[in-house]
Amino acid sequence: MFILNIAMFVVPGLFSVIIHNYLRHGEVITKKRLILFIVYTILINLITFSVSYARGVKGFYFAEMTLSYRLKYMGLGGVLGFVMPFIVCLLTEDVITLGGFIRYAKRLGSDLKRYMPYAIWAAKADLGAEVASSYLNWLWWLIEPFCMMIIYTIIFGIVFKASEDYFPIFIFTGITMWGFFSRSVNGSVDTVRHGKDIITKVYMPKYILLLSKMFVNAFKMLVSFGVILLMMIVFRVPVSLYILWVIPILIILFLFTFGVGSIMMHYGVYVNDLGYITGIVLQMLMYLSGVFYSVAKRIPEPFGAILESFNPVACIISSMRSALMYGSAPAYGLLAVWAFISLILIALGIFTVYSNENSYVKVI
């Protein structure tokens, strides 16, 4: 417990220093890193303690602290530790300015406008090539998740006696959304290497290749959601106005996936084994994201709710099920936080790609 007490105060500050140094391309000297660590640690803990104080915690009494409080404190500190370096860099680093971010944003908009037709064309070509030589054609996009839904419905619904309402739809929704995320992130690692025939001949922002693959996976996901709507009719699932949240939730999932994928795409160029590591991490994350069960209900309180809040994929999947099937409000605040973090991840990924893409050709 002593180690956890230290970690809840120290780890977010270390995380901030790592992000800060990353934004400065590893140029921060050791002395300045130490100063930044002290500053970040003080700022993050001041903000986190202020939030705790506003929620009724009037002091730090380690003997009375519950494990759940420690985890929440460290989780909030981790989120602040990720966000704050961007603000501090804008205020203190001469080479990182608001004007620079605006230039990158304008370049991103210009490149998307120019190369988006290629991304859409490539996605259509990949979809066509994928089913060109198969007898069932596009039906495979339905058969695979549908069969997985049947398997997991039997395993978790009958063997483990899962009690969630409309369980087949519950499972199918989780598999569909997780499938999009995992395929996109796992595929992002080798995106540049697989696209070397293109990028070695003509210039193209490398994240366009990632967007093309994500469009393929997004189309398959939307097809599966069409099946989910049919299943809702068959199972007579009551529909409420909260169903309108389906589109914003899907947009947040797409943005978060693109942010993570763009960063993984960069490191995939330099680390050949990253694909194996990513596969293992995704396999573990799948069981922590509530694909087959409700994280908040199945994991003992309050740890299930904590895990669902600080695991973005679990939060997004749970919000989708609430809006789509159960006629209840999704977690507005958490979705807003993860949408904001997704935009930061995208900014970080695009910044990384633009800063290093000239060296990709030499490496591959």
C-alpha cells in the first residue's frame, strides 16, 4: 500500500515529463526534466486534491483512504498528466507555439481535402478485392461477427449465466465496436511498411493510408450495425430518443482509434516486433473492455465503475449499449473527456507523422 501511496502522487508527474520531452523531440536536458517533474507533480496534485476537496475529501489521511479512492486519484492524475504538457509547452517552449499548432491544423485540413478521395477510392478497392474471389462475397462481413456472437452468447449466456437484457444484441454490439478498434489499431502498426510501394514513389501524408484502412473497418462496422437494428426489431427492444447518441458515440470511437492508430503507425516503422506486442495488449484489453459482459456490473464495486470510466473503449461500448438498447443516458461527461483526449491524441499523432515522415522511406 505504501508503494501505491507514492505512485498516486509521483506517476502522473513522470508521465507528464515523458510527454513534454516527446513534444520536444527528446531535447530536454536532465536538469530541466527534474524541474519539470517537480512542477508537474505539484500542479497535478493541486488540481486533483482540489477536485477531491470539492467532492467532500477535506484532507489526506492515508490510514482512512480506500483502495478505490487511491485508484480514482491516480486515474484523474494520469488524465491531467497527459493533457497538461500541451498547455505547458505552449506557454514555455519557444519552438512549440499556438501558431505552430495552427499551421499544422491548416496543413492537416489541406491534406485531408486533397488526399481524401484517394483514401475513399483505396478503401473501396480493398473492400472489392477482399470479396472478389469468395463465393459469399460481402456476406462474410456479417457471418464472422454473427458466428462470434452465437459462440459468446452460448459461452457467457448459458455456461456463465450472464443476466444482461437482450444478451445477443449486447454481445453483438460489443464485438462489432471492439472489432473496429482492434483491427484498426493492430493494422496501423504495419501501415507504412505495407504501403511502401506507394510512399516510395509519390508523396502522400502517411496517415491517409491509415484512414483508408479505417474506412474499410468502419464500413464493416456499419454493416454490422444494420444487423443490430434488425435484431432490435426481432427482440422488440424499446427505442428512446437516446438512440440519437449512436452517431456521436461512433464518431468518438473513430477519433480515438485514429489518434491511437496514428501514433502506433509511427512506431511501427521503427520497431519490427511492435505488431506482436500490440496483439498481446489488445487481447488483454478486450477482456477489460466489457465486450462480453458489463464491466461496471461484473467487477465488484467500485472497481468496475472505475475501470469503465478510465478505459475509453469500455466507456464508449457501455455508452453505446445504454443509448441503443436500454433507453438510458450515456455517460455525457466521460464521453466529452474522451473526445477531448482523442483530439489531443490525433494532434500528437499528426505532429509525430509530419515531423518524421521524411525518414520513413529510408527505414523501410
